[in-house]
Amino acid sequence: MAIIVTLDVMLARRKMKARDVAAAIGMAETNLSLLKSGKVKGVRFDTLAKLCRVLDCQPGDLLEFDSNGPDETD
Amino acid sequence: MTDEKQRLQTLQGDFSSMARLLTVLFAFAALSLFAEAYVPLKQLGAMLVAGDRTGIRAIGERLIALLPAIMLLGAVWQGRLLFTHLEGGALLAPETGRHVRRSGEWMVAAAVSALIIGEIQHGTAVGSALLVGVAAVGFALRSLAGVLDQAAVIQADLDQIV
């Protein structure tokens, strides 16, 4: 995917466990794991806001755009 | 509790009631059918044991005439399975469309078999207008199942957005 999720980098920076972040934002740990590995089709703004609040960061710290990544079309 | 959760909870209550109602209806109808079939089956058994085949055709016709009712019972059972599944909360899942489709198929089968059996046994399709209506509802349910299948695909896609 052209969008890369860098959530694991932010978790390492903040020295937080995925399980604790998932509990803090009210998300299942499985879903957070899927998000971390980029195996989701999208993220809701609401979820992004909660992650930014808990991790004290900006959306750009959690998502990167890879211009060489595959261009997914319908 | 959000409006959406409240609505879902209300719906689940309705589904639970429907599942119970259909269970009771199924049990009642199955018992009635069994009562209707019991005497002819017993006579058939006695005839076969005695080697007397004189009344077999008449008894066979009575039993065959019960087929449409058995098929409608199949539709009721599928309906019960549908509402039991919906009670679990996964409204837009592939199983929903599958149960609706099967209910429709049983209804079509019941109507068509009743029309054919009526034509063969009585020379006319008894209650044909009603049976055509039942078949039409069955076909409509099958079409609706297609819509539900598509909805399940969309829901599965949405579930991948966290």
C-alpha cells in the first residue's frame, strides 16, 4: 500500500505497549495489531484523533506516504 | 448508550421474540403434520406387512399431498435459523442472505409442488391464486437475499476500516 503506518515507531518512542494503547482508545488489540501492520483498508478520523491524544503526536507521525508504493485503484 | 446501540438492542429483542415464535409455530405445525401422516403411514405399514396392496395408491396420494406443507415447514425452520442468527448481532453477515435465500427457495418449492400435486390429484390447482402469491414471495425473498449478500460484502469492507 502507498500509505505506510508507522505506529510501531511511535509506540517505541513513547515506550508504550500496543495492548495499553488499544485499551486506552477503546479498540480491540487485534485491530490495533492489524493497523500497525498496515493490514487495514482505512482509519477513521476518530481513531486517529484518539491515537494522537494517547501518544501525544500528530497524524503525520503515524502515517507516511510512499510515492513508490502500489497505486490501488477500484 | 448511543442511539445506534439502543436501536440494535431493540432489534435484537424483536429477533429473539421472532425466533421463539417461529420455534413454537414449527413445533405446532410439525406435530399437526405428524398427526396427519401417522394414520396413513400406519395403514401403509400394515398393508406392506400383510402383503395387501389394494389401498396403497390412495394412501400414497394422501402422503404426497402433505409434501407442500412439509416444504413450508422448511421455510419456517429457515426463518427460525435466520432470526436466531440475527439475534447474535451480525446483521449484515453472509449467513443472513443465505437464510433468507433458503426460506424463499422452500416457499417456491412448496408452492410449485402444491400446484403440481393439485393438478395431478384433482385435475385443478386448488387455491392457485394463493399458491402463486406464495411463490412470488419466495422469489422476492431470493432477490432480497442478493441485496443482503452485497450488503455483507460492503460491511466486510467497512470492518477493515478501524
